[in-house]
Amino acid sequence: MHEMGIALEIIKIATASIPEDAHDARVRRINLMVGKLSAVVPDSLRFCFDIAAKDTPLAGADLVIEEVPVQIRCQACHAVWTVMQPVFQCQKCGSSTVTIISGRELDIRSIEIEETNA
């Protein structure tokens, strides 16, 4: 399960984003974009994240995952569509010369941090 490795990397990045002068700060929420072709199972990633974040400034943080659909652009006619089945052929002209324009993302969109003592 590669989701554990991804969860550990997210924790590393989020922990490094906490300002050094922010004492008793914790990460409240991490917003991710995960493409359908990224081979990441969102529920598995959340599960691994919750386990790995224990006893860190990310313990209890929400991992919010926005799934990005696979979008294709035809190189012949420039049509763009969202792929719902594993068929990478233009729906308009039938060309199989296409470019994947979204669906492979695995990006941290934002990290929300709060200080626990005011």
C-alpha cells in the first residue's frame, strides 16, 4: 500500500510548513487534489494519514480530498471531454491521438494551521 508513503510525505510537508515562532501550533486541515489516474485510493490515504499523524502536530487534522476527473483533449480536433470509461479515443472525431490534461494530480492545495494558545 503506497498510500502510507504518501501520507508520511504529506505529514513531513505539513509539519515543515508550521512557522518556527508559532509555539503550540497544530495543523487543522490539509486540502489535497487527487487525480483519478494517480493510483491513490482516497479512503486508504485517509486511514494511513490518521495512523501516521498520531502524536504529531497533525493529530486530528482533517484530510480533505478533492478527486480530479480524467480530462482528455483530442490533438486532431481539439475537443475536450471527461473520461468515464477507460477508452482514450476522441468522442467527436474518433482519433486516438489524445492528451491527458487532468487526472494525474497529487497536490497539496492548502494547509490550515492554528495556534492552540492565544
